[in-house]
Amino acid sequence: MSKQVFDGPGIKRALMRMTYEVVERNKGTDQLALVGIKTRGWYLAQRMAANLAKIEQVQVPVTSLDITAYRDDLTHAEKQAASQTGLDFDIDGKNLVLVDDVLYSGRTIRAAMDALMDHGRPARIYLAILVDRGHRELPIRPDFIGKNIPTAKTEDVQVCLQEVDHRDGIFIASGKEQA
């Protein structure tokens, strides 16, 4: 059985707050770009870019990042089959905001940073996470957090987004149930 801990308006408010925090920390939008980790991080990055357009009247570059080739839990053949990352602009000197839906062990973020560094040298990489659930295996700490949701390792945090799941919400389920 899953329990909803955040609804659509809650996600919208969290992303707007995070967007304001990004502008404040970056001291504006100069050299700013958003990179969303596929799949849900990409949609969250697009939403943050729309927020930036509303509050700062500026279009910042936004792209998706496929980290499959950088994951440490796949075979060499699986990584070779997914060698494209999806980056479509020069990241050198940019202040990147790496966006993902859930931060758990930190391995996805490590893979994303490896992918970014293989494509250039950004001036800075910020990390924006909608849900931080703890249980880190690597020393990764987000700069912007939508919601801290302490969980047991046996629980599963599921982020549903309209673009993928036809509804917005954050759910906690025991084991690997579907929300």
C-alpha cells in the first residue's frame, strides 16, 4: 500500500521555491543552464526553466542527460549500447544545475557528474533534488531540496509527474509496489 506525501500543488510550490533559491545562490541567471537526469529529472528541469522564464524573464539552456553509459550496475555491453548522453550545448564555463527527482545512494549523481565532466568543464555544478530520502553511500549533498522524506531502506519513494505518469504526486510504498 502506498501513501501520498506530496500532491501536485506541493510539487509546484517546491519547484518554485527551489527556482528562487537557484537564482539567489547563482546571483542571477548569468551563465546558468539546467541539466535534467532522464527521465523525471528532465521534466523537473523543464518546469524549473519555465519558472525562471516567469520570474526572471530569461530563457536558460535546458537539456536532458542520459547516464546509462556511466552507471556502475550495468555490464560493459549494456553501457556500450547506450553511449549517447543527450547533452546538446557547450557546458564549459557554465553554472549547471543538475536536476533529479530522488536522491538515495548518490550513485546516479556520481554517474551524472562523470558524464558532465566527460563533455566539458563547467564553472560549477549545483544539485537540485525534488526528494532527498537519505541513505547515502557516497558523499553527495544537494544544494537545493524540494522535500526531505526520511525513509526506511525497505520503502520505495515514487515520484509521479504529469508528463510521464499522467498525474503529479510523491508516494511512499513498502517494498516495490506501484503508486
